[in-house]
Amino acid sequence: MRASDRPLVVSVLVADGLVGTFGLGVAAEVFGYDHRAKGLPAFDFGLVAERPGVLRTDTGIPITVEHGLDRLVRSDIVTITAWEVIDRVPSPQLLDALREAHARGAVIVSQCTGAFVLAAAGLLDGCRATTHWKWSGELAARFPAVRVDPAVLYVDNGSIVTGAGTAAGVDALLHLVRREWGAAAANALAREMVVPPHRDGGQAQYIDAPVAECEDDRLGAVLAWAGAHLADDISVDDLARRALMSPRTFARRFRSTTGTTPHAWLLGRRLAAAEALLEGSDAPVEEIARLVGFGTAAGLREQFTRRRGVSPRAYRQTFRAGSAASAAAASDGGGDRSTGRTAPVQLDGHRARAGRVRRDEALVQAG
């Protein structure tokens, strides 16, 4: 998204006794602070409720909500945290407000059981979506028009992003930041939050059998080595030898610990490293391909275009330009803070033009 002449309006939809405390904190961490120095735009962050006033979260913490549903109409981003009592049906007024915000171009992000609210509004009909694995069957049963995927961290449908339970809300919002403002901004924000900068949307929601602590340490050392030697020709056999395991045991331990395969993990690290170099250096695409382990520019272009939806050159042009614009906005105080313009900024315009990152279509099959 290009620099705007006003702060982006971000609204968290809450209801008394239903709003998830953790999800609210995550949304506030991402959108409630001034992150312009990290390459993000200015945000106008606020809580929205059908009846403003003093409400309580799911854990009983009192919060003061100043805005009514009318704020959704001028919101650029709307987030819904866990709707803790899924049997409590959202009111027609709330659902109408969500539909109107979506129709006007707002990007809507649900966390955990917040997907039930979007499904009730009909916004997920015909779409793939996710929620907490524990409630995925209930979501599918209640809303058969929704293609529920219980095995992923988040699903990006462009203007609607659905996240799985609890900490997956962090992944979904960081994915949105990465999609719209680039890897450098997402990485800087993740470092400040002390969380992994990127977990692929197709990664499994949970780990069935975590390995023992000493084996975790061993695997962690191997992954650290691989991350520092991306330019090398690394095979699963190489990693297994470093972990002092057989290839089969290593692959099984790797999946049980990370939720993905060694090949997919290595590909993700190489793509992330390529993103960082495209944003932060003037190195030719050929040199970047060599540095991150794709070997040739053609290999990098093929994988980057397949996974990110745009070419490396288009990605560089978009996000380097966006970083420069954000830096300029930060240096002059962020520009005009007038809220006179109420039409949402088109965050999800990237699929119609070159130079934007496509939605995350990664998938892990259930089971």
C-alpha cells in the first residue's frame, strides 16, 4: 500500500464479555503504537462496540470503548478477536455494519472464533477460512457454505484474513503487515514483539508430540547453521548428519517440532532472505539468487513468483518505493492527519497490478 495522506483507521470490534483479551493485546501491539520508523504508516487505532462504554473482556478486565458501529464505515482495517461465546449470535446491526465496511473496501481480519461472526455475516460464503482447530467442526456444521480448513495458521482471501487460535493471531497480523508494507517492516515489528517474523500460513496449528529438550537444542543448532549457510547446497541428509540422526528420523522429528518439512522450511528461509535483500540492497537479482541458495536468477524468479505472486524485480520496486515514502512521512510527522476522507484505503489492490504480494495460498492437508 502506498503512503496515505491520513492515518489508516484501524478498528477492533468488541462485545461485552466476548472480546478475547489476548487478541485485543495483539491488535493493540501491531496497530496501537507509532511504528512509522519501521516502515509502517500512521494508524488511528480504536475500539468499536454496538454500545460504547465500559465493557469487560473474556477474562473480566474492564475496557473503555469510545466508538460505535459508525466508525466501521470509515475504517481501513477491521479486526475481530475471539468471540468467546460462539452461541451468542451477533446482532443484525453489527452484521450489517461489517457487510458495509467490507463492501466499501475495508480489510477484515478475524482471530480464532471471530470467524463465526464473519460467517454469520455471509462474508465467508464460498471462501476457504480457518478458526481454532477445536471449533473448526462447529464452524463447518453451522456454515456449510464456508470451506473450513482446520490445519493452517491463517488463510488470506485478500480483503478477508482468518486466523486460527490464540498466537496464530500474531501470525495473521504479521502476514498482513508483510503483505502490505514488506518484509523489512514485518521483521522489524516481529523483533520488537520478540516473535518469529514469519510462519507460513500453511504451517500446522499445533504440534502433536514435541521432542525432548536436548533434542530441541540439537535441532535448533542445526537450523541456525542452515540459516547461516543458505548459499550452500543443503540436503536433508546433510541436516540429518549434523543432527546425528538418520534422514528418516530427522524428517519425522523436524515435522513434529516445526509442523513442516525440511525442504519447505529451507525454501521459506531462502525466500525470506531474498525479500530482505531485495528491499535493503542494490544487489542484482542474479547475485541475490546465489546468496540465498537458488543458484540462478531463473530459479529465484520461478520460486519467488510462484510463492509471492510477483517477480523479484516487481517486489523490489514496490517495497523499496514504499519504504522511502514511509520514511518521508515519518520525518515530517506523518502528513495530514485529517480524517475528512472516509473511504478506506485499498490495501488489497495488489492482485490487480504488478508489484504487490499475492495472498498466501499455502496449505497443509489435515492429518
